Amino acid sequence: MDFRLTPEQEKRRKEFFAVCEELERKRPAGIYTLMDAFETDTPEGIAYEEYCRKEFAKRGWLRLGWPAEYGGIGTMMDKVFFNEATGYHGVPGVDVVGVGMLAPMLIHVASEEIKRRFLPPIGNGEVLWCQLWSEPNAGSDLANLSTTAIKKGNEYIINGQKTWTSFAHRAHWGFGLFKTDPHGRKRHNLTFLLVDMKTPGITVRPLYFFDGKHFYNEVFFDDVHVPADNIVGEENKGWQVAQTLAGFERSSVGMVMTLQRQLEDLVKYCNQTRVGRQLLARNQVIRNRLAEVACEIEAARTLAYHIADLQDRNQMALFDASAIKVFSSELWERMAALAAEILGAYSQVKTSKWAPMGGAWESNLNTCFIASIAAGTNEIQKNVIAWFGLGMPRPSAPVPKA
């Protein structure tokens, strides 16, 4: 891959960054990073997200990389540049579930009827989505889920529970895997369905963070009737659909550019803060540590570009997305830990005039581990890389002790 950008690509990238820079100036207090924007549940935060979403929709930027017949504009690399801009400036407005994951998956595997029904509202920013995935006893081993969708006539009737469902309290629609053959073989008994979250029988209960933020939810299904036409793929073959979607879920460059912005802010802090009459920026250990992180961020960004190029040519393998997911999520943890060391006790302060950068690092330190668990734990991703990327054998079952 040639990583040099063409003049046209440079122009488009600058346009994305210019618009997002302008939108950043309008964000309400308390929003510092893209994660802050996602987690906010205040009226001001919600209104800001909706405003940004409308701005992006009217420019067609929620349809970047789509085929022209579905209203798409630009290329997959344009989408990468756009995600870079939103991540760097901490601007919401892109439904990471609907725009980032569901839409590209539907384009690849859904029926024409499903595409015509569901893509336009996503591209126009009219509908928010949630991912009905994890359950109390099915997280990393998602195929072990127990929520059922039993077909009766031209409907599926869903019963069970999902948990850790991001945005369910605001989502208009959700997609998920459900067990449609209670007696079928594991991974051969699941179906991918699209669910209207206003359907009778759905109950959404919040799962609050310790600091009161509301991001996750429990979702309960009590005889929820879903039209059979809302299926993606074939009945009992939803696992294959889910694997296609997983590649798009794990390949975003937004997190990488969020880290880039945080690094720049941290360097600025070191250039302005003295300890023992010496600028932190003159401490050789700190300089070396920051340089290491800078190199890792650039490596992650390059890997994200490579994956986007593979997607553009329909050559991306599942382990490619797993690789950047593992690398970028672990880099986020290293970045948060380094900032905590440099800032010292001030990194633990949130609502105080002494809190550096609006207390963003306190939130960062407490939430950085999420990325290594969400979207499939890093332990699972490393197995995917080993088995499918490196061709390593799967371990045999342990021999029982006598």
C-alpha cells in the first residue's frame, strides 16, 4: 500500500477536519473527548449530538464509502479521514452502531429489500441503533447466548435478556443474535434480527457508572413480536452475519486520533508545568515515554489505513480487524497509565480547579479498560489472530487428572 495521499485526498481530509474543528467550538462544558460525548446524557449533550448528526447528514458524510445506488459518496478512505476528524476533535454525531457497523454489514450481506428499508434512515441520521449482543451468561462466548426467537407464522417471538447494551435507552432500533433453534448445534442455531425498540414487551433498564453516567443498559424481552421480514441472512445462519459485522466494529480509526489529541494536550501540559523549578518537558524519562507513545500511535494509525485499504478492495480478513483492536485498546491503557504517572495526584481529580484538562484524565484512567473488553475481549481476539492469521493449532483439551 502507498500511504501517500493524493491532492484530492488531502483536500477532503482538510475539509473534514475544518468542519469538525468548528463543531468542537460549539460543544457544551464537560465534553472533552469523543468518549465523553458518547457517555453524556444531559439535555445539552444530547442536543449537541443531534446538531452534529444533522450537520454530517446534510453533507452526506454518514454515507461515506457506500455504493452510489444507496446514496453513497466518497471512498472508504474518505470515511477513515472523517473518523480521524471526529476522533481528534471529540465530536459526536456519528452513530457508531448504525453508521459504523450495521450499514456496511447490510451493504455486504443483506437482501435488497432490507437495504432499501434500513439504509436511508441511517444515512440521513434519522435513526439511532443499539447492538443487542451480550447476555448475563454470554459475553466473550457469544454463541452461548440463550435469548430465544421462536418463529410462529410470519413472526419471531423473542424472550430473554441482553445486557451491557450501549445506547439502548436512546436507540430507535436494535440488531442482535437470537437462538432460533433451541436444540441446534452451537453457532448453527442463531439468527440475526432487526428489532424496533418501541415494540411492546421490550423493557430497558439503565446500568449506571459509579460517577452517575448512563451509557449501558439491560434489555428484557417478554413475548416481543418481530416480523420475519426483519431477518438478515438466513435463519440459523446468523453467526456468519455477526462475523462480517465484527470486522467493521473493530476497525475504527477514531480511537487512534483521540489518543493523538490527548498526546498533544499532554505534551502541552508538560511544556507549561514545572516540578522542582524544571519543566516536565525537560525530564528525559518523560520525554522518552511520550516519544514511545507517539510512535505507537503512528503505528496504530498506519494499521488503520491499511485495514481501510483492505476493506476498499474487499480483502480484509477477520484477524486484520482483531489486530488493530488489540493494539489500539492496549495502547489506550498505556496512555492513560502514563498520563496518571506524569500528572501524579492531579490525575485523580475531576471536579476541581486543579484538575488538568477539565478532569478528563480521571475519566480516562477509569474507563480505558473498556475497549479491551468490549467488541470481544482481547484474549478472544488474540486467539483469532493465532488461529486464523498465523495458522497456529488450537490447543487440545486438557487431560483429566487421575
